[in-house]
Amino acid sequence: MKKTWHSKSSLMCLFFIIFLKNYTSNRNMSQTYNKTIKKTIYNKTIPNSIEDEIVVALSHFPKLKYTPIHFAFKEKIKKSTMQAQPKFKTLLRPKSKREYFIYINRQFNVGETSMAIEDLPSDVLIGWLGHELGHIMDYETMTNIQLMRFGIKYLFNETSIKTAERAADSYAVQNGMRSYILKTKNFILNHADIPETYKARIKKFYLSPEEVMELVD
């Protein structure tokens, strides 16, 4: 009887040691992950529901580490799923004080396809975010006056749209996001429920998957 009790007691101690070890390990991993997140998202405003995807995308753009970027949901963005733009009043300040918004549609609505943006495949969402961060990389090369001129041209000139969208793709690929950009493009171009008119716009203004493959990252 004493032997049985001793065996059970030893077994319980063993389980407790294993549990404690795993708990400590997981806690340390969690603390490390949280430190990484805080380091990566410095000076950023991020919605909790897509924080993981934003952190991954930002990790590919070390040059934007200290750049103020506000990620914000929007009910509807015309002709786009996301939109990167400068915070207008900061264009009246020195370039070093410039801030940006990345607006994100709450719903991905194209043709018969409708889903919450959080329900998109994670890698597809990361690729989309990477493209928008590519726009900000492009904006950072411009003076405030140049950026305002660019905004006007983008509204009225298809050549300017094509130049800007292809530049954003290129910046994303150059920052190591080729696989994510390809997954986003293939999701759009191969999705049966996305209308051909939307796919045609993507083909017209953005780099093709083949062109992305040819870029040097």
C-alpha cells in the first residue's frame, strides 16, 4: 500500500515538474514575442484584430521603424481594399514630421465575394499590407510638394496610377516580400468569384506574377 502511494506521489511530482517547465518555457516565449512586437511596431497605431499580420509586414521594412503610421479600418474605400496616404496636415510640417494612414476596408467585397478582412488568408493579408507599406517607401522619397503633386496626378492620370502601383509592388519585393505579394496576386487572379473587371484592373496597373518573379529582392 505504501509502495503504491509512493509511486503515485512520484508520478504526480513528475507531472508537476513537466507542467512547470512547459509553463515557464511558454511564458518566456510569450515575453520574447511581446518584446519583438513592441520593437517592430514602434510609433504605430494598429487594430488588434490584424495585429499579427501587420507586425509580420512591418518586420520587412526596417527603414519604416520610426515612421508614424496609423493603420485604421474604413467602411468603404473606392476601387481598393487598402489605401496608403499621408496625413494631410503633416504635409505642412517638415518632411521628418510626416505621418501616414493605411486605411483598410472592413469587408473584402468584390463581385460575389464578401468576407471580413480578418477572414482573408493570413499570407494574402500580409501581402496586401506589404504593398501598402511599399507605397509609403515610395512616398518617403518625395518632398511634401512632390507628394501633393503626385496625389493630384494619381486621381486623374492612369499612367501615374500604374507607375505608383508597380513601384509599391517593387518596394515590397525588394524588402523580401516576394512570396507574400505572389500569394496576394494569385488569390485575386485565380479566385473564381472575383469578377473579371476587377482582375483586369489588377493586370492593368500592377506587376504581373511573372514580373514579380523576375525582380531581384
